[in-house]
Amino acid sequence: MVLRRPSKPGEGSVGGLTAVPMAESWRGLRKRLQKPVAKGQWPGLAACVFVSKSLRLVEEIGYADLEAKSPMTRKTLMRIYSMTKCIVAAAVMQLLEAGHLDLDDELAKHLPNFQNPKVVTEGDDGMPNFSRLTPSRRPILIRHLLTHTSGISCGLAPTLDGPRQRTARERAWAGIYMPLVNRVDRGEVKDLAQWVLQPALSVNELAQLPLISHPGTHYSYGYSYDILGHLIEVKSGKKLESYLHDHILKPLGMCDTSFQVPCSKRLSVLYRYTKSRLWGSDGRRFRLVRVDPKKGAQSRWAKCLVPSAGGGLSSLEGGLLSTMDDYAKFLLAVTSGGQHGGVRILSEKSAEMMMSDLSSLLGSRVPSSARPYDDAGLGLSGIGELQRRGAPSWGGWFDGVPGVRQWGGAASCAFKFDPNKGQPILVMVMTQALPQDDGTTITTLLKDVREVIHAEK
């Protein structure tokens, strides 16, 4: 593969900030960062590093479209999938700030269809028993939605699913939501309000589907943030797309971030690294296979079918499109007390809450299953997983350093923020490749940056 680099490697501008001249000590870091592209595992990548709010590194390598040889850059438009949730969390903080919501509000206070939820009983075989539904022990609270402990999970997005085969048990529990996914794919759902609240044909709306666990007891990643997305619509009187544009994206100058492809831009190609004939390879060797669009065709994602908060509402689309340059502006604002570039989107108090361990606020009697991966060393903040004291060091996503916040999306875009004892580090890596990276690339980058800045002292 021919690798493309910017005219001045390691330099440029991201998030409205210009990189400082690169020292020699950073060059080895760049070489290690390029490995997924050099190995042919990713089509290209854009990456950046901020240290103490100063841009220290910009990397652009490989392609956004391998066949057309379109370069991958910091301004390449990409599917950020679950990283949309972080922006939606900031919007929720704005509503809290304005007095429209409280973390301890019952969801049914604002969306009455969620009154008196029922919970599916698990059979002796581990399968859901739909003939036995029990009343929920407690109502769903706003804080349950923010921490993925609402009892609401999600369906499978077949196009985005990982390489391993799902068990019959996993398929059965996810099957609760598959009629909704199928309805979105068929174009029967026009907006988030209809998806959350309105019945159609013989399929009930999300609000009437049974919970998979009692609220506040079990971490289950899924549609909780999409419900928050509709709650933003109800409290603001605007569609989610309009609210995010008016209150976060436009103020920060995130002009390339939206739920649809701007007329002036071309969406990067999504690839799958696979050897499976099922996914279009030859069954013998790993290679990158185009997912959407197929060669010569227009992307299906000219407009997101149902603008939402990053959940897999369909089998392909899910959340915002953005660029590294744009998304950096949002992260810099949140990690800098709520403002960036002279624009404030959150009060200092709200920004602090956005960064705080929201899982720890669920209460002292919350079971360990309410934590991500059932691990006491992990919590959840408004911008993703938070490594606590005793954080896991499994490799991949986790390096055992407390205070690190991290999040990513299905197509292998990711970021990490490390307070780093008063010398904060923000790193981002963005590409368009399935299955989602296991976190090794972004974690290795953060480790390398720590070593480089330590050597500079």
C-alpha cells in the first residue's frame, strides 16, 4: 500500500489549534501509530495528540477510499457511531443546567409511556421467558439512562456485528429489539419519536417492550442514549438534529458534523477486514472489503434513516457523521471546563459532571453488574468509560491507569483523555474499519505519548 502523509509530517491544525513544531522524540511514535495501515488492516487513519491543550501531533496516512485513492485526512467525513452519545450527553447536561431535568427524575415524568415497566424473567436455560413478566422493582431514572443501567439493551446490527458467531442465548435476548431494527431498515420509522413511542402494525414501540433487567442493577449497553435523544426533543421542542446543531455543533464551529452527508463532501468508505467469504473475501486471506458504498455506487448513508444518539437502530446507520477536526473541538471544550475557542457550551459545573464517574452516583448498594464489564475498576462518565483506582490492565482498551476516560465507535474511531497529573493528554484515532478495533491502537498511542513527554522533562 502506498502511504500518504501531509506535506509536513506531524504538523497541521486540528480543532482550531495549530501544531507546535515536532521534536525528534515524536517521530518513533508516528511510525508505531501507522502499523494498522502498513499491515493493510485499516485503509487509512487520521490521528492527533494534544498535551496541556497544545496540539503536538497530527498524522494523516492511507486512504478514505482505497480504490479511488482518496486520501484520509483530519477533514475526512466519517461515521462516528457511538461517539455520538458523548455529544448527546453534553446536550442532556445543558438541559440539567437549564432546570428542565434532574438526574433523579423518573423517565415516566417526561415520557409517560415508560410508566410501570415490566421485566423479562430468565428461564433455567438462560433464555428469556416472555410468558413471565414481572413488575420492575423501581422506575427508570434519568441517571439510569446515562449509565446504561436502565434495563434497556439493543438489537444486533448485522452489518456491523463482530466476527464471532453469536450464541443462541445472545440472539434470543437481542431478539426483543430486532423487529424495531427491521422496521427501521424497511423505512417504516420516520423519526426518533415514532421509534421510541408510537406503535406500528403489530410491533409495539420501544417504550412498551419489556426490560431485560431491573433499572439500576445491570450495565447493558444499548438504546438508553437514544431515549435521551428523544427526551431532548420533548424538552427543547426541537428535533435532535436541530438541537445539537444549534446548541453544540454550530457554536463550536463543527460545520462538517451532522446526520447526513453535506452536498460539498464525500463520505469515506467503510471497510471490513476479513477473510470470510460471507463478507466478500476469498476464505483464505485477510483483506479489506468495501461495506458501504459498493464500488461505483452512492453510499446508502446519504442521510441517516433515523437521526438518533448513536445506537444501532438499523443494520448500518447509527449516529452522526463527523471529522477528526470537528470532533476535537467538542472534546477540547468538554475537557477544558466547558469552553473552547472562546465559545462556552457547558458551565464549569456541568463540564465537571460530564467528566465525573456517574456510575458511582447510582448508590452504595448497586451491584457490581451495574459497572461496565462487571469490573469494580471501571465507571462511566458522560464521555465514556472511566478507569478507576484498580482499573483493569487487560491490554486492548485498558492500561490500568486511573482517571483515563475513553470511548469509541463501531467503525474504529476512538479517543482517550488522561488528566496525567496536571499535564492532560487527549489522543484521537479515526478510521473506517470493521470489526471495531480492540483498543490496542489508541491505548498504545496514549502510552507512547506519556513516555515521550516524560522524556522531554
